[in-house]
Amino acid sequence: MNIDKRLNLVIPIEDEGRITAYVHSMPISEASFRANYMVIAKTFSAIYGQGLAGLSGPRVALYLMEEIAKTDGVWEKVEKTLIADMRRLSNFIVPGQDPIPLQEALDKKLISPEDASEVENAIAFFTVTSSMHRKAVLEAILEGAMSYWSGQITRSSPTEFAASLKTLTAPVSTGAKETLSSIPS
């Protein structure tokens, strides 16, 4: 195991059952965690305390975080620091193209509002979980939770992950015609 590379999250974005793009997200820094630890810890407790972990947690984590931060009167701070940091550490990847920051993809409406909600909630879950769980159990917990959401855990950087993808292209006709054989197979 390569201990100096951190776990990253990859979330596929699908259209009609076909993956059209991915969002690659990296964990927040220790400084970002320290600046927002109480909201992160309360969100973690709410996710697990209400039985939302693997099945529901990735779908509602950001909503819980927002609700907790608003109740505590710190939502503006959390939005300007933690949420901005989560977006900064996330990249939108279309196979065959260079990654772009998630915020840019959101601003250009390259992601539907429904997909954006799913992605940002999954990133919040990943952020909370990766900030609070011990490293010894983190990979197993994240892989289990993300398996329900078609997400995956990787140690690749956004650029490495993008380079590993095949370019999505339509099949090209070679002009050759299929010859049917009269010999039974």
C-alpha cells in the first residue's frame, strides 16, 4: 500500500444508463478540517446517529451539514470555507478531455441540477467520513458506502484518473461488409 497517497472519490455521472462524465474529489486539508471541525463532527454524528450511513448518507450529507450549520449560525462561514474547499478539490472529467474544476462545470451548467445534488451530497459524505474515521478502516467504509452509489475510491490524482479513461467515441464504420458464411458453425 502506498501510504503517502490519500484516498480520493470518483463519482460517475450517467445519462440514460451510460456514464458520460466523472467527478474526482480529494479530501480536505487538516487546516480546512480544523476550521470546520464542529460542523463536520456534528454531521458525522447525525449521519451515523440517524442510521443514514452507507445507504442514505451519500445522498443527504450536504443537506444535513447545511441544516446543522444554519442551526449553529455558521452556514455562511461553512459555505465560504468548507463547501468552497470541497468544490476546489473536485474536478469534472469527461473522458478524452482535461479535467476542469467542479465549480467551473457547475457555473457552465455542464451538470444537471439533479446530478449536481447527488454529486455534492456524495462529496460531503466523503469529506465527513474521510475526516472522521480512522485511516485503518476508512477505505473499507468508503468502498462499502460508495458501492451503493456507483462511486469508487482511488489513489489516482484527477489527471491520472482522466488519463486512465477511454475516450467516449461512437463506433467508426470501416466500410467493410460482413460476409455471411454458408458453412454452419
